[in-house]
Amino acid sequence: MIISRKQVDEVFKKADNQQEVCIGLYKLVYPDWEKVKSINGFPKVARDIDLYIFDKFIRFDGMHHSDVMPGGLWMNRGFSIDESLDDGVVIQAPVKYIKEVI
């Protein structure tokens, strides 16, 4: 799967707080986000796109969350870097889905 800088920019534009940004970025990787119960690990991305997201988080936090470490949420909850991936490529981490009750 590929995520673009344009998609990342849209997530940041629509968000009012860092939690909304983080969930919005995960929704890019897991389009069926509402059905995800848990994720085992973190999605893997190329260094370029991760640094792009991290820089945007630092600037976003500086504007919206002056009381937190800029980019701290992304450092703790963001994607993992995989040096072998091309820019924009994302590999999902394994997920458990919510079981549907019929």
C-alpha cells in the first residue's frame, strides 16, 4: 500500500488535536479501522514518509499543543521505519478484528 504526502497533509488539515491526526494516519493504512480491535506492533514505512509525518507532527504540536513534547505522540505511537521500503510504501502490522455478532 502507498500513502502520499497529499493524503498526510489532508489528515493534518482536518484535525483539531494530535489524537485525531494519529487516528487519521492509521485510517490511511487500515481503511476498515472501525473493525480493528487491536494491532500487533506498528505499520512499517519508508524513512522519507516517516520523517515527513514526524516533521508535520512537530509543527502541529507547536501550534496546537504547546504543553507537550513536539512530535512525542508520533514517537510513541507512530509507524516503524523499514529502510528497505520505497518512499510512501506502508506495510500493515497484523491486526485482530472485532468479531461481528449476528
